[in-house]
Amino acid sequence: MSADSDTEALLDALERIDERLHDEQAYLTELDSRIGDADHGNNLARGISAVTEKRDELAGKPIDEAVKTVGTTLVSEVGGAAGPLYGGSVLSASQELEGGLDAESAVAFAEAYREKLTERGGARPGDKTMVDAVTPAVHTFQRAVEEDDLPSVDALAKAVDAARRGVEYTVPLRASKGRASYLGLRGVGHRDPGATSTLFVLEELLATAEDRLGEASVDDASAADAAVHGDAGDGGDA
């Protein structure tokens, strides 16, 4: 992808994520009310709205600078500890996109995000946090690209499946991090809201990638069709 199309793809994804997180705001709040302080849905909705309000500013930036702006906005707009955790991790990982967005840099970004997230939050798989969705998604994406040599969209689809399993994995867990850890066994039996919102974000990234791939296929088909008809026309004039 060109630098312009990289940022266009990001903007498309952000619009989708904004809509999805607002649609799921009440559900995420309900999940968080069971094991947290009931602010997860509201905080994320506020943060992503602040990001999409900067669409015009983001549109003029290369992909790494645009992602940096996303990170700094999340840091300042998402309440509580989540802002520095989410936004700071995005900000740190954005340097992996300095050369543009492709499969290799996407893997590097995802892994850098995962590393910074676990470093900042101190959570590990099994602690009943968003890490339970992020870690399997990132590792699956990395393997699909680097070992299985799958196209990025197919690799992302596998990552989404891994995140979905990660969300379900949190249900029987007893939380050991954050406010949820104070509940003890009362927190068992519920999906972790952070893992769930992570899944929603990944699903919208996948939907964006699939749509853009479909548009590219249509454009390629149209170009091929035009070339065929152009050749036929030239032949008819001869």
C-alpha cells in the first residue's frame, strides 16, 4: 500500500471501531459492572470519539505519525489507568510503522504493542485481562504471516479467532489484576471487558481489511475488463 492508502485504511478502521464501541458501550459497561467499576464502555467510547474527531488532522499524516496521534489522544482522553495503558502502548509501537504498513511491519507493531501492554500493566495470560485476548491474537497473527506465509487478511482472520477463544477463556478465570481481583470467586463466570473490547476492535480491523481487499479486487477486475475490451477494440479497428 502507498503511504496515503495506509492512512486511509487506518481512518476507515477507526470509523468502524468508533461505531462498534458505541454500539457495544452498554454491553461493555454491563460486563465491567460485574467485575470492575462499570466505566470501561464509557471510557473507550469517549476515547475513540476523540480520535475520530481528528480525522482531518490524521488524513495528512504518514501512517506512523497518524498512529502516534491516535496513541497520544487515547492517553489524554481515556479515563483512569486505561488511557496510559492503551494509548501509551499504541504510541510506543507506532515506531514500527515508520517504513509504511505491510505484513512485516504489522507483525512488528502487534508484537511491540503486546510487549508494551504487558510491561505497563503487569498482566500475563491467565490473569483475566485484555492480555488474554491480545496475546493469542498477536502470536497467531505472527505465526500465520511468518511461518504459514498467509496473506495479511487471512492471518488477521486467524488472529480474530484466537482472540475470540481468548475472551471465552477468561470466563472461568479468577482475576488477579485490577479491581476485579478484589472480587475473588465472585468474578468467576464473566467475560473480561478488556478482552471483549479487544475482540471488537480486532473484528473491525478485519472487516476493514476485507472490504478494502474486495474493493481492490473489483478495481483489478475492472482494469482487466477495460484492457480486454480495449484490446478487442483495437483489433476491430485493424
